[in-house]
Amino acid sequence: MTTRVQQLRGVPDAPPPAPVALRPPRRRRSKLLVLLGVLLCALSAAGIVWVFRATDEAVAAVGVARPVRYGEVITAEALREVQVRPDPGVRPLRWERRFDVVGRTSPTDLQPGEIVTPDAVTDSVAVPGAGQQLIGVPVKPGQLPAAPLQPRQPILLVPAGVVGTTAEAWPPVRGAVISVSDRDATSTQVIDVVVPEANGVQLASRASAGGVAIVVLPKDR
């Protein structure tokens, strides 16, 4: 049995229509948003520059112009103005506060080129300290080593025999050097020494008679 498909009259044979490509919608950038982005970038750059300049700006600080030894009084002539840049590890004393240290006793050795810190104010030490006395020990060559004595040098004060006499026997006394004078015309120099309060009066009397000699001790003792 044969099946026939009768073609409909009036309907032409035509291929199906081709698909139409869809284009994505075009995004319109807002001019306001673009301008806002540019403005924010400019402000950020300006802020970075300002912070850099603010942290990099040098400040006037107190520097050391002349050597100042431990225990000496800090004078205005020993200080000078220096320009330093901020550093987290350094706390310089501002130049306008220089008179906070003038007239104070130096708590350490200060060398030219160094920066004075607030510790020179807050940690200033009194000489002599509590339980101590400050005495002057006049000595001639032979009563102390030839090597120069340094501030804070620990020493022993021991009996010294005066010419033509026998040295008085007394136990050595420990002390510390504060300052050393220059030798005078008789080759005598005076060593300022802090000693225990209990020994100060007797040692001063013995020293004035030339009966004290100095033995230098290591600094770690």
C-alpha cells in the first residue's frame, strides 16, 4: 500500500529563517563616576605625599658641642643646635628645651656629635648620691697609675707613705672617679672621688696630708 503526501497548494517550499544574532546591551559609563574616580586618585596621591613630607621633616634638636664627662655640670656652651629627622629608635631633646639640661649634672659621658635625649633630664644623677660623700684626693706621680683615669672608674683608696714617715694602716676603701684635674706646677692633681658616707671624713683628712694612693679596678667589678 502506497501513501502519498499531497502538497498544499499556495504554500511555497522555503527554508526556515536564519537566527538573528543578539548584541549585548552597551554599558554607558557615567561621567560623574569617572570624575569621582579621578578625584579620589588625586586625593590619595596628595595624602601620601603629605604624610611622607610630614614624617621626613627635620626638627631642631639639642646636640653636643664639647665633651662633658659623667658627673660634670652641663653648660650652654657644651650644647649646639642640630637638625635631625624623626626616627622611632631615637628621642631627641627639642632645641627649645635645651635649658632643661643646662646646669644639670650629666648622667653619662657626652661626646661631640651626639644627640641629647630626654634621659639627660629625667635621669639626671646627683653627685654624691644617697649614702655617698664626694672628696678630693690630691696625688703626685707614684700615688696612682700613669694611665689616665676615666670617669666612673672604680678604684681602691689605700694608705700611702708620706716621705720620711710610715704609712698609716687602714683598710682600703672602694670608690669611683668623678673627675680629674690637670697637674699643677708641683705635679699634683686632684681626683674627685665618691666614697661611702662612713669613710668620707677620715679619707678627706688622710688625703689632705698626702696619705692616700689610688689603685685602679676593672670596670666590671
